[in-house]
Amino acid sequence: LGLAYPASHAIRLRRIRLPAAPVVAALLIAAAAPAWLLLLRPGPGWTEVPGYWRQATAWLSAEDPQARTLVVPGSGFAQHTWGRTVDEPIQPLAGAPWATRHQIPLGSEGNIRVMDTVEAVLAQGRGSPALADFLARSGYRHLLVRHDLDRLASGAPPIAVVRRAVAGSPGLVPVAAFGPRVGAGGAAPSPVDAAVSVPSIEIFEVDRPVPV
């Protein structure tokens, strides 16, 4: 549109002796290139968010609508084995506060560092005796671990690594699970996940005093 304006203005001033319609049409075709190249929404399509996401968010809301949940692993864009939603699937469903490490987190620098610290602990696969206390001090009551991410597209650690990190962190208690059991997902799953079979979503409670 920015190019079309000066072009049409020049045509009106007879600086360029060309009919306006072909020039504008050519500019519109060029501007619409992402549409006819099928690049408006790259990645696998989807028809609806799986029901287990609705069940998980309903459970969190019923458990405590004021309790904050951290969704892990983080993902630059929401790229799951069932589709690429770009925005997080929990966003339109949640009835309680939540956060996750996204491509462009809208928050303070300190908040970003908190989420990066948790992601680093999970990616190491060893866990930490200080993780539960760290989450509690940061105001998180629940940890929602999603296993339906496309690992290759999202860059998330293997499922087995994340679960080993959670299991190695005292004070994170499993309280709920939702969805069908899944294994290594995506185009190039990690060999570490070859024998993995876990629920699509697992929720852990931070068994520490969480200040208001």
C-alpha cells in the first residue's frame, strides 16, 4: 500500500504515463505473495484444540482460580504434534493465571529470567533440590508439563529428559494427568524418547508455601 500511494500520486501528476489500474494491480499481486505462495500459516493445520487441554485448564480453575501455573517446556511458538497454533492453546481456555516462556514474553526482565532458569533446569535432566522453593518464591503453585509438543519444531528437550528433571526435584508432587498417552512426537524424535509412553499433559503441585 505504501508503494501504491506514491505510484498513483505520480500517475495523477502525469509523471508516469501509465494507466493506474495495471500498476496498482501489479503492486497488489506482489504484496499478496505470501497468500498465493501458501505462506500465511506455515506448519501443520488443525481443526480444534484437543479436549484434554480443556480438561486440564478446567481442573486448574476448579482447584484454585487464583493459583498461578507455569507451562513447560517453553516454546517459541506453540507447535504441537496435533498442529501449529502459534499462540498458546491454554490462552483462550485458562480460568486461572498462567505463564510460559514464549518467543516474545510480555513481562519484566526478572520474570523472563525466572522462566529461563526453570527451562535450564529442565533441559539438564537432573532436576534440582531448589526448584520447588524457587517456583514457590516466584508465585507458582502448579507446573503443567506438556508432552504433546513437536520436539524438533519447538526445540523442546526430549520428554524423558524433562520428566527426569521433574522427578529429581523434591517438592513437585504429581496431582493430575490428562489426554491419551503419547511417545516421541514430530518428524525427528529423539532416541531418548524411544520407549516413552506418558499422558499428554501432567500437572505437578509445588509442595511449598506459596506467598500471595
